Amino acid sequence: YTYTYNLNILIIYLLIVLVQMFCKSWLLVGLFILLNILVLYFTAITLETRKWQKMARKTGNPYVAYPQNYRFILDQPKKCEQQKPFVVIIVPVAPQNVKARNAIRITWGSEELVRDKLVLVLFLLGSQSGNETLQEQLQNESEEYQDLLQSNFLDSYRNLTIKTLVMMEWLNRNCPQASYGAKVDADVLLNMKNLLHMLVSLKSLQHNYITGLVLSGNNVLRDPSSKFYIPHDVYPKSRYPPYPLGMCYIFSMDLPEKILHISRHIRPIFIEDAYLGMCLKRLGIAPKKPPNIGQFVVKPPQRFNRCYYSRRIAILTDSQTQLISYWMDIHSTKRPC
């Protein structure tokens, strides 16, 4: 009996040992499988990150350096003091795009007195390094028209935020007496009369005021293949704060100084109008929708309608030829709308 009892105890003990060994083996197998899964996961993440970084390098740097210590090569520092304009319109344009500048000069840029208010139109350029012939042409153009502002930052799409802040610097330094400033893209057909009507209709002079085609809740694009890609580490939020679309926005002249000051504390991104919205958000200033937001048009009807165009403020065009043609038609002596 004692022998049988001891044998049973031994068998039970062996079974327990075998079960433990079995469990440990499966535990080891499980740990090994888990380790392999983790290795595969982190390998995939690393490869994906490298792919995104490579694509991001192709599309360019998603952020820009704050524009400090730039200087003006061509300048009109006394223009505002001499002319005392009601509104100063700055047109950012590439240095080599003289056709765009001439198209504006012979159309809406030629309207200096509108509704008894003086309007000043100036073109803002960056530089093209190593192109001495172009720089000589710009010097001659500046002497002829006296409407060029050229700073020594590299003029490129990725530097549009720099261009915008340089614009704010120039306005803050040279045009504090003006009531309003405006930024208008070179491919925009601007209706000066309607713009001035909107501003005069505000009755009193505005402060902390900026308006245009205001966009709200725009998603931040995370796809590196996108032209507007912004990574999380540059801007972590999923949506941009409200901002006026860069094609045309109008602002009170107290804003340039405030935007410049707050921009020193906000990491710039190359999407200039979204960055402007980031600065406004930090300032606690909300862009105001214009009385008639339909007067700012990105996608106009395919067929030209002079009555439709004559009621807008800012409308995108496809070419300088189209801009000139439409402006001349709107301002012709044909039957008014």
C-alpha cells in the first residue's frame, strides 16, 4: 500500500512537472511570436517613416525660418507719406513676372482715386540669386514706375510666408497713416469701386479687422505627397483656425505690428494664409466675413458675364490676357448692369 501510494505521488509529481514544462514551452513560444510581431511592427513603422520623410524632402520643407534681417533692394519708403492713401494694396509677384505687373498697371492698378479715396498699389518681390540681367531689368522697371518693393529673401513658393511677413514689416514701418492694407494675388481681377464701397460702408474706421474669403475648419493635410503637407511635429492640431484665403484679404492698419510681434512666438509654416490664421488665433482676433462673401470668387463661371463680374470684389483669372479683357469690358461704355 505504501509503495502504491508513493508511486502515485511520483506519477502526480511527474505530471505536474510535465505540465509546467509544457506551459513554459508554450510561454516561450508565445513570447517568441510576440517578439517577432513587435520587430515586424517597428520595422514597418521605420520604413513608412523613411518613405514619408523621403516624399516630404521632394515636396520641400514644411516650415520656414522667421524673416529677420532682410533688407530691401528696391524700395519706396516715402510713398505713403507723400500720397497719404486710404488703402495700400500689395501684390506679391515673382521677379520675372513683368507681364503680370503690366497687366495690373493698365487695369485695376491704374485706378488711383476711387470714391474720393486715394489708393496705392505696389508690387512685392523677392530676389533671384545670380541673375544680374533680371536685376538690372527690375532696376529699370522700378525707376520707370516707382512701384516695386524688392527684398533680398529668395523668391519661391515655399517662401510665401516670408513674403507676407516682409509685407507686414514694410506696411508697419512706412504706412501707419493709411486706414487699410490689402494683399492681392497677381492673378486676381480686383474691382476697386466695390472694394472701396465695402470699406466706406463700414462707417467707422475698423481695428483688429481682417476680411476676405474666410475659411473655417480646414483640415491639416498629413499626406507627404500633398502640395500642402504639414507633419504633426510642425503643427499638431488636425484643423487650422479660421483664415482669409490668400488670393485677397483686407485688414486694418493696426494689424501688421500685432501680427509681426506674435509671429515671433509661432513656428512659421509655408502655407501663408493658414499661418496668418494661426497668428490671428493667438491674438484672439477672428477674421470677419465680408458683408457679401459671394464677392470673393475662386471658381468663376466658365462663360464671361459682365454683370456678374461687375458685382464682385476679387475674382481669380486664368491669364493676364483674360484679366485685361474682362477689366476692359467691365469698364467699357456699354449698358451698365
